[in-house]
Amino acid sequence: MSKPDAIQQNESLWDAIARSERDWFPVVDAEQVAQARSGQLRIHVTAQQAIPPGWLDLVAGKKILCLAGGGGQQGPLLAAAGAEVTVFDLSREQLERDQQVAERESLSIQTVQGDMRDLSPFASGSFDAIVNPCSVCYCPDVLPVWQECHRVLRPGGRLMTGLINPVNFLFDEIKACRGDFQVAHPIPYSDLDLSTEERETILGDQRPIRFGHRLSDMLGGLTEVGFQIDGLFEDRWGAGDPLSQFIDLFLAVRATRRD
């Protein structure tokens, strides 16, 4: 069987996740929105830990792009805090969740569907900040994403992104779930390199196709296109992930457009 087209398949899978009774990422509730309106803004680009308050400063009146951020989480909170929010996502169904929360909470959010490697709907220098919850792991190449982020940010604008440590992809996933950590994959990693049987066993019919990128591409790529990294912390998956007992698998990064 030929390898599937990752972007097309992931679009369909994220649509299915948004419609599914298995709610991976629940939309924000009324209490969270009320807190954001009162100045208590807490948003995440990784699984557990919210970004530090100083990473975004005051957001009221700022133009903020939630990049690959559909699903009704970051966008509504930023809008409730007074930002002018655009949510850009591959999945139309995920964007619909943002619109549902916006209607429920009387918020104004613009949604745009597309591939995060192509932000051509937006003019250069359109945004003051970009919030990118962990998602480049679903994209086959990182540098075009960073290039487009740099282009659509104004000089001095900030990108906040969540990244997965490539260590996450080294091991045989089925054996790792039993506590048997056997190195099985090179980095960079792609689910597309698995056999059809392995893909069906590991991904099932719901999980999107993942890519494990080199740190030199994720972090070095930011500096290559003109960002300065000026903030970083580590985070981990929730309880139950076997590898998280030994190492934090997320990086949250803040980078500023230098020129």
C-alpha cells in the first residue's frame, strides 16, 4: 500500500477528532472565559503548564494569530482578554469549535482554514503575536512554518510555540507502553515510514500522522529565519505516559522577530 498524503489525512483526522465523542482537547468553559475577561489569562502551548504571564504581556488591542490553534481553546481566551484574534487551522471542524465558543460567549473571532506552511491569506507584518500550540509535529517540514511566522509578524513581534522533544519518537511505542524502551526509529522520524500494519496498530483510525523533527530544525530553524529565542521551559505529558517518568518531552519556546 502506498504512503498516505500526510496533510490530507491529518485534515480528515482532525475533523473526525472534533466530531468525536472522545474529546481529546475540550473547549474552554464559561469560567475560563470569565477569568480571561477579568485579566487572569492562562493559555497553553504544551500539555500541562501554562505559558508565563510575561510571555504575552498585555494582549488587549493586539492582533494575535492562533496558528494551527483550532479547537476552541487559546483563541476564545485571547479574545476574551481583549485581543483581535484570528484562528488558522487545517481542520474546518476544529475552526467550527472556535466559532461555537465565540457565539456562546459573545466573542469576536476570525477563522481561516489552511496549511500552516502557507500563510498567504495574511499580509506581511499583520500580527503582534503568534500563539502556536504544539502542532509542527503534524507537519512534514518546519522551516516553511517559521519563515511564514517571521513574515506575518511585525518587527519585534513574538512567537510562542510548543515543540516535542525528538526523544519522544525514538522508541518502539508498543513496547514502551509496557515499560520496555527499545530504540527503534531514527530522527527525523515519520509515521509514514512505518509499515501499514505498524501504522494501523500504533495510530489506529484516529491519531493524526506525526513527524519527529531535529532540534536543529525546530530551534535552529527559528534563529535561521530571523528570530531570537528569549524564553524556554520544559513540560510533560499527563499521567500515564511511560517516557514522561524519565524526561520532559515538551519544549515551550518564545521567540522574537529581530528586525
